[in-house]
Amino acid sequence: MASTVPAEIQAQRQRDFEEMMTRRRDPANLAKEQAAREARVRERDEPWRSIVADPARLHGEDAPSLRTVVAWQRLTPDVALTVTDKAARAALTAAGVELARDLAANAAAIRDAEGKFHTERLLRLVRGEPPVAIPALLDITGLMDLEAVARWLVFHEGGYTLTVGRWVTLEERDAQGAVVETSRVLQRTIGLGGLEAACERWATWRRFAAQAVTHPSEADRLQAAGFAVLRSDPQYRELVDEQRGQWSFVPADEAAGSEERSKEQDPRTVATPGPRPLTDAKLDERIERRTRHFWNEHQRGPATREELSNTGRWGARDARVLERIKVMLAEGVLVETERGLKVDE
């Protein structure tokens, strides 16, 4: 089919295209484009550069970072942090004392202002004066910065012991209320995965930083790669994944260990029946129950199959649990919503 565009317009488009290609091939223009790209990269990485350039901030040892670590300890349930490095322990203790002092002063100021508010309310009202201003509550949730906590954990590795979460026993009962099955489940606060991911990124960045020191001729490229890791560039995802599990801080399940030792020391010689096999139907019931429990606890569903699978022990391999979740999604037992996975009622 013949073009309906007039010949003079086609010719003009061709000239414009050729002119554009000529400009692109011009060394001066190429240099400008390269400089612009480098400027965009520097601007994008500037937040990371400012942290890396400050050793105290990088190691989580500046005042705001230490305050953040203390706030994280206070706000996160079931945190057991024991700092063995004397200098690090002293710094965190001082930050904790200062934060406690600020919280106490804030609470006292609020009490005083509230008392004055009620005492002078009527007088101020008839005088046309504004009421006594009450100071805002010092909310330590505003101090939370998981990146700063992650840096402290990574760069003080070996100077502390840490576990986060606790093991609880879940009981499954029959219609008469009798316990028919128990399982051990690790309960952890929501959002801990973000801290683990941040630790994994900073631990990987540390590897690039070390290589930049030993290979100065490649320092620029290694530093650029390190910044790419910090901004979660998918190019380095496999390398970051090598840190998986090293920063999860899962506590030992002492109760489960006691049960195993008890079984090993059992002097009885009478054979006892082995555990009942976990059928797909029983595993599906557990998945439904865990999904409902997740909604009740967090007012949302697990964002991914992996998040649902990581909610605790199942009595089955991870691969099998993920496969059953996939089947339940395909069968419509579970559905994906804007607020996460949900049991289709």
C-alpha cells in the first residue's frame, strides 16, 4: 500500500533522522551524554556515598545510629541481644541512657502542660487567650532505620550474640477439645525480613569494599558494583543471596531439643508407633489455618508464597509446602488480593 504521507514530509523526516544520528556520533555529544549519565549515577548513589565516606555512620557508631539500634531493641518483641565487645556495649549503653532520659523528660513536660491546661483552661477562655500547648509525645518509632541497624550488626559481627523471635507450641484439637497434634512454630515480628535483606546487602557491599582495597586499579568499578548492591540491582541478586540465612538470628528451639533428648534417653524397649505421615489434605489444612492466622495478626495476608511458607515449621520440606500453596492457588482455595494471599471463603 502506497504511503499517504507527502513526499516533502518524508524527506524532512529523513533529514531529521540523519541529523540526529550525526549528532549522536559527534564525539563532543557523546562526551556530553556520557557525562550526563555519570552525573545521574553519582546523584543516585549520593546517599550511599555519604554513608560510606563517614566511618562512624558506616559502622553504625554515630549518635543517631546508636539511638536507632536502642529503639529497635525496645520496639521489637523477643529480641535477645548480648554485646560482648566492650566498646560497642558502652556506646549502646550510653545511647540507651540518653534515650531513657529524653523519654522521661518528654513525659514530665507533657504531664506539666496537661496540668496547666486544665488549671488555666477557663481563665484563658474568658481572657480570649489560646489554651496551653501540650508537647507532642516523643515517638521512638520515628527513630527506626533498619539500614542503620543492619550496618551496626554487619560491622560488629563477632562482637555480639543475637536472636529474634520465640518458639511456641501450636495445638490442634478435635471436636471434643482433645489435643490430637502439636507443632512448634517460630513467632517473629513483621518486617524482620527487611532487616535481614539490609544485612545481606551490606555484608555483600563489604566484600566489594575489601576487594577495592586490595585491587586499587579496579577500585572504581568495584565501588560502583558495591553501590549497585546497596540499591538492590538485580544484576547482583545471586551474590547477595549467598548471604541468605546468615543474618536471620533464629533462636534455638530448646523445647524441641529437650523432646528429642528425652526420646533418645527413653529406657523403654517397647516399640512405639512412628509419626503419622503428613498427607496433602492435612498440609492444606495447615496452610489455610496459617493464612487465616496471618490475617488476624497483621490485618493483611502474606505477600508471596515464600512469605507464607516462612511463617514457621510445617512438618514438611519447604519445596513441598511451596508446591501445595501453588496448587491451592491454582484450585482457587487461596486467592491473591491487593492485601496478600487469602483463603477464598
